[in-house]
Amino acid sequence: MPRRVLVLHGPNLDLLGEREPDVYGRLRLAEVNAAIESWAARSGWTVEIFQSNHEGALIDAMHAARGRVRFQVVNAAAYTHTSVALRDAIRAVAVPTIEVHLSNIHAREPFRHTSLLAPVCVGVICGLGLHSYLAALGAGAALYGGEQG
């Protein structure tokens, strides 16, 4: 299988840079994606990036990537704490998944402390802003592609 990774951005991440910059930072989603694509170019990976505010669209993207990606990085945003459907999709597609968050969900409101996805993911990285994604990509490359990232 080619060295390919799927990066999924969940609801409201299309508003990065505008929405609660004190929590999520000032980077826009396009800048996050550019950094991810730059990582891929340097690391010899192909990256597919998808953002949706719709739970079903995120699930469809996971299903479509099955058998084509070595791992996936998922920032499910608020769906992290509510979506049994996303949890079931991660489990069903059997693609190693790393959950990421820009903010430290454990330092925020109590309802954000629980991830329904974490138990079916290989790891969780949060609180590092853009570096949460880059750390997940590096870890996934090391684990599933023989690359240090």
C-alpha cells in the first residue's frame, strides 16, 4: 500500500483563526493544511485532507479511505465527545487512527474531558495547536511507514 494518510477535520474547524482564537489560535485551516502538506512533501507521504461540519460526511470519508491509507489523523472537534457513529466508523474501517485536538481538552469544560473516540484510537495528542497534527503525522509515519516523520 502506498504511504498515504487521511487527515480529517471536524465541525467548525473551517472557522479557525476567527473562532475563539484565545482557545484555538490564529492559524486558519488553510494554513494548517499547508503545514500538513509541507510535512507530507518532506516525509515522502501522500496526504488526503478533508473537512466537514457533517458527521456523515466524515464517516463517508473514512469509509472511502479504507484500504487506501496506512493511518488516519482525526480531529473530530465536538463530535469527539458525542459521536458513537464516528467511534463505530473508526472501529469498522480498522485503519489505525490518531485523535488530535488543537486545544487541551482536559483543561477545558468538564464535558470535553471525555472522548468517545480515544478507546478505539491508537493514540491521542492534544493541546499543542498545529503541532498536535504534526506530532500525530510523525508518530503515524514512524509506526505505519517506517518513517521518522
